[in-house]
Amino acid sequence: MPARPATVFDSRYTGFFDAFNSRLFFEAHEILEELWLPIRRQPGGDYYKGLIQLAGAFVHVQKQRPGPAIALLRLACRNLSRYPALHEGLDLHRVLALITLWEGQLACNPKNEGGSRIEFPILQLERSPLDG
């Protein structure tokens, strides 16, 4: 049986991950918003909205605004938790755990007292088991 071709994602979707992983959170938000706006009221809209909120949360982390960051992390969690554990190549179980971790860190140390270097998260797309 021939192998199935790998999933091909929209370049704006993959561009979101490239920008996010380069700590360009505002840019990641802008890239994905372009994909999200036309479908925001469709079934997949909340998925993209959750990723946009996640990027927005880290814009606030960069600007040392823990309150808005926590609020956006909670919204992202609410939106992303509506989807299966592996959705559009993203391990949402891992992303939701990451959101919980960051929410806790920001609540416990909102001003990054002690000046520790912030290790921003990396988001990776996974290969679907159906990709061959």
C-alpha cells in the first residue's frame, strides 16, 4: 500500500509557528489573524482564535504585563480545549499543559523577580499517524 502524502498546511499557519518560535509573538498573531478572520464563525475558528490569544499572551509577557497575559492564556485554554488532543498537526495536550504552566508561573512571580532569563515556549507541529 503506498504511503499517504504528508499533510500540507496553509503557509500562514506554518508562518505562525515560525514567528512564534522566533519570539515574534505580535507578528505570529498578525499572520494567523489573516487566516482566521474569514473563518472565525466557522467550526475551526475557535482553534485559530486560541492560537492568536496564545501569541497575544506572550506579547504581554514580553512587555511585563502579567495580568493581561494570564487573561489571554485562560481564553486560549478555553478555545483550544474544544479540539482533539492532536489537531491540525499540533499536540494540544502539550499546548494546554504549557498554558497551565505559564499561568502558574505568572501568578507566582508576575514581575519576574530575581531577573531570571525567560525561556519562551516552542510550538512544534507533529506528523499525523495518517501521514504515512
